[in-house]
Amino acid sequence: MGCLRNWWRPSTNFLLSSLEFIGRCAWKECKELKSATIPSSVKEIGDRLFLDCQSLENVTFAFPVEQIPQGENVTAFLGRVLEKRPATCTARFSNGTFVCVDGDWRAQ
């Protein structure tokens, strides 16, 4: 069970600008969540952050692609964080947008 799942039910989520860490499965199974913004202060993001968030359409990362935590490439990072995402999900960084095409993330 995600740590935020039981008390956070809005369709849009905005996090504190001072947040530095988001744990594993934080929004797991938040069925109503449609969009989220991850602030630039975040330095570490756990696996499966949005696991089974079937309504998720947009995730905005308020940092550039080059600052993906832990030095991962874009495809590995998005695959890990947005596991089991809807096919229509879009990930936006401060300097680029990526969409899922046939299960693979590509720059738009």
C-alpha cells in the first residue's frame, strides 16, 4: 500500500517545494490521480511511485532531464517511476516532454 494512498484522493497533486525525497510506491493505486508535479527540490525518488495509477495522464518534473535522480537515463527512470502507467501518460521535464509510444518512452 502506498504511504499517501489512504489520505490523498484529489485528481491533481502538488508537493511542497522543500521536499527532497519521495518514497517507493507513494501514490500506489491512487485511481483518481490524473496529474502530479514533482518539485525541483526532489533529489531521490523511489521505485513504482505511481504504480497502478490508471487515471494518470500527466506528470511534471520541475527539473531538467539532466538532473534525473541517481544518474538514470530517461527511459529507465520513467519506466521505474511510472510503472504500469496508462498508454496516454505524458512526462514533462523543465526542458523536454516525453510520451509513451507502444510501451516505450520517446521525446516529443
